[in-house]
Amino acid sequence: ALARRLGQPAVIGELAAGLALGPSVFGALQPSIQQWLFPASITPYLSALAQIGVILFMFLVGCEMDWRLVRRSGGRSFVVGHASIAVPFLAGILFAAALPDRYRPAGIGDGAFFLFVGLCLSISAFPVLARILTEQNLLRSPVGSAGLAAAGVADVTAWCLLVGVVAYLRGASLWAAAWTALLVAVVTAVMAGIVRPVLARAAAGSAPGSSRRTTLFALCTVVLLTASAVTELIGAHAIFGAFLAGLIMPRGSEATRELTAKLEGVAIWVLLPLFFVVFGLQLDLTSLDIGGGWLVLAALVVIAVVTKIGGTAVAAVAAGTTARDGLALGLMMNCRGLTELIVLGIGLQLGVLNPPLFAMFVVMALVTTAMTGPLLRRVVPAPAPAPVARREPSISENR
């Protein structure tokens, strides 16, 4: 609530609260009380509930992905969206190669480490960007629509890259990663070609409050959890299956809107807040004091901002936009939000990020997300608000 009053998305306040509960603040001021409140024995249970919250969040993100917006924007959104990933990705690989050895975790090959750091720099947050554009009355403007379409393209491509990198990390070979990618393609084809039409027919034949509507909700939940479990088992990550399940939900369906409304309540008040608690318990900013860590952090933030904004702006201008709109698109793609935190959590879980580098990327995500709204207001003046009915933002739009 305080973050919103300050003109920031909710994820800024939630991350700050999680950080305050962890060793960086609460643990530094009252270590005995902090350890009593969060003993190591409860961490696995908190992590399991947090994982379910993240799965629900990714499902909601997939449900809210508007492919019609991407199609209307034409090829420009594909050019801008992929440029916003490619330039930071390459810069991240070079940054990882230049890092001192103390920031490289033991037992992880250089190739996997370089790829994951590049991926961490290339992430954009489609959901939190939608919320910022809505608050600034830019969602239906030409530059806002173009930015949201490019962010949607970038989001899907980034998750596909994440699948490849995670498969490579878990399989420890290119052949294993290729086999996992093939299995993911098969799962995607089954979901899109078989499961999606079944859900669409079931949604069309279910009336509000009927037993068919209840059965449909149960079926959608089974699809969500099954897809998450399958992608986890084949060597990808459960969140990709959840995201894929959201993508195949019937678009424009009243049943889909009702289901997402029900899931939002569980996620926002019960499960997802635990993600920020667990995240804060894993984050120790005092580790940045080692060997000029703050200088490395400053370099990381500069590289992240310059490559995201610059790469996107140059591609947008080359595709025919004005310089001001290109800069605005760059600022939009620079927003990272909860999407970045999820990827960082996966990196810490897989051991490809050690605690100091993990803390640096969290700070980078916080800075780039916080700067998006204020800078965007300076570059693109908000148009006069249109007389439309007020709609409460969804959980994913706040993050």
C-alpha cells in the first residue's frame, strides 16, 4: 500500500518487506529473534507454499497475455521485443566472463553460468508494465500498445530461453538440453492442439453457477497442476508449464475471468506473500561488502539499464518509430518486476548464482523497476483519461 502511494508498483513494497524480514535488516538488528521467528526447520514448508504461489502467478500471467495486441502491432513488436532481449543477453555474457572468480559458484560450468547471467539481464516484466501503463493512462495509446506487445513477445521468448538454460543446467550436456527442449515442444503441441479446444468447448457450454462451470474449474486446475508437474519432470521448470496452461485458456471467456478472479484471491493473500518472505530470508546484502562488491553492483546496474534501453530504442527507431517513442519503449522494457525475481530464485535454487551475485541482481531488479514509472512520465506525457469504467488491477498487473 505504501509503495502504491509513492507511485511504485506493489512488488517494490513487497520486496522491501521481505528484505526487512531477512538477515539484511531484521537478522542484523535482532538475530536471535529473527532465527526464533524463522527457524531453519520451517523453510522447506514456506518454500513449498511459495512455489505454489509462483505457479499460480505464472498461470495468471499466461491468462492475461493478449495475442490480439501482438498481432495488431505487426512485425514491429517482434523486432523490438527480441532486440530488448538480444542486446542485454549478449552484454550479460560478457559481464559474466569478466566477473572475478569469487562471484562464480563452484561446480557450475562457464557456459551455463554465462548463459544464465545473460538471461537474468534480458528479462522484462510484462505484468508490472501493464500496471504502470494503466496508471499513467498509456495502455491504449499507440506507444503503450506497442510496448505491451513487445513485452509480450519478449516474455514468451525469455521463458523459452529459460527452459533451454535450465535443461542445460540439469542435463549437464547439450544433448540432454536438446532432448528436454524436444519434450517441451511436444507438451506445447499437445496443450495447444488437444487440451485447448477441449477447454474452449467446455467453457462455451458452462453457465455461471452451474455444475458444468464447477467441473470446468476443476478441469482447468488439473490442467494447470499437471502441466507444471510434467514440465518439471522432463527437466524444464514447473513455472513454464503453469505459464503454458495460462496461454491456452479460452480468451475472452467469462469462465476464464471468473477462474482467474478466484485464484487471485488465494495467491495474493495467502501464497504469493510467502514468496517474498522466503526471498528475503535468502537475501543478504551484507555479502556485497566483500572485495568491492558495491562497485560490481554499480557496473551491473549501468549495464542492465543501458543495454535494455539502448538496444530497444535503437531497434524501435530502425523499425520506424520516433526517437521519443523509441526511448519510451526502452524504458518500458527496462522494467523487470516479479518476473526477474522468479528467475533469480530459480538460479539460486539451481546453484548457478551464489549469494553475493544473487543479491546484486535483486538490487538491479529493484532499481530498474522503480525507475520505470517516474522516467516514463517525463518522456511520455499522460493523455487525458478516457471515460471508461474503473477496473481493479489484477494480481499479476501489480507485479
